[in-house]
Amino acid sequence: MPDSTAPVLVGCSHGTDSVAGRAAIGSILDGVRRAQPDLDVREAFVDVQQPEVADVVAGALTDVGTAVVVPLLLSAGYHVHVDIAEAVARAGATASGALGPDTRLVDILVDRLVAAGAGPGDAVVLAAAGSTDPRAADAVEEVARHVRRAWPHGPVVIGYGAGAQPSVPDAVAAARADGAARVVIASYLLAPGFFHDRLLAAGADVVTDPLAPDERLVPVVVDRYTTGAERLAQQRLVPAGV
């Protein structure tokens, strides 16, 4: 039985029509439930699927009184800074940071490259969903720096699905123009769906699987939740009006 004194963990993803994508996101929260059986874990979305994050947060506050929204998103763009921020703009609720950047995500990315058969001399395009928010691009750049250190077998460049440049097809074309015999897209996406389908048509020789499902995502989510819960606890210690 969930601990009624702990904040509800609201795992908020983008939402997708992809059956495989829904299963991949669900696997993360199922992993959290197994790892933290006393925790009340609820699912929410910012688009495509229901229930909406604001409604889930409102229900959590009614039931328990506190809630931490963990964005099941790799970078903090519009959905984190607007949709989720508005949902937690009430007493007893807060949001953690996005899942990335985090070196544990880099470990999964590298394992996906190995599993896809990437090797020395291949050019790697780190493909992110993209955002018009420059903070999201900064986060992807940080991940790319870690990938370059962890994957010293060839060049690693960035491509975006939308909202930023270069696009993934342009990054693939540029890598070929620079002389790469093979181009591998490293999918910096959490789950299958619209953006991953676009990567498959971007002109690369190989496209890796998304990050989920993978049990290593679970402790990242738990860590983000813990940080948010600690922030709520500190807020409760501050006297009213201070």
C-alpha cells in the first residue's frame, strides 16, 4: 500500500499514438513501482494522451496533499517550462528537472550504439527531438560532449527532429559530405513514436533503438523525484510570509 505521507510521483511524458511508445513509457513507471512499492505513482501527459498533467496533479493534491511531477522528457523545453510549470503552480506541488542530461543516459546511448553494430570510423548523429528553447539545446550539447568521451571511435554531431538546427537529415548529409562511409543515428529519444519513425527515414545506414525500455532509467526517475520531494519538505519548514 502506498505511503499516504509521501508526495505522489506524477510521471509526465509527452504522449504518443504509438503502442510500442506507450509500452516503453509505461515500463519506466512500472519499474519505479517495483523499486518503490510504497510510492504512489501516477501517469500524466502534456499532449496526445489523457489524463492531462494538470488534472493528475489536482487529483494528487486532493488525495494526498503533495505531488512531485517528474518530466519523462530528456530535455527541459516548452513542456517543462510552461505546461508542467503551470500544473504545479499551487501549494504542495513541484516539478523536478528533466531526465537529461545525465551520464546514465549516455551509458544507455553507448550500449544502443554497440547493439546496433556501430564501429570505428562510423559517424554518429546524436538525434534529439528538438526545441525552440535554447536551454534544451544546451542540455543536448552537454549530452553530446559526454557521448564523444564515451565513444571515441568516430565523430559525433547533433541533429534535431524539430525546433532547432541542424535537422537530422541535414546532419546525416553533412556527415556523408565529410567523408563518412557509414552514418549511424543515435536515437536520443525516450520511446518509439513519431520522431523515431522520422529518424528511420533520415538517410542513415543504421538507427539505434530509443532509450526505453531500460531498467537504468528507473533510478534516474527516482533521483529526480527525491530531489523534488526534498524541495517540498524544505518549503514546509519556511515560516509563512518569509
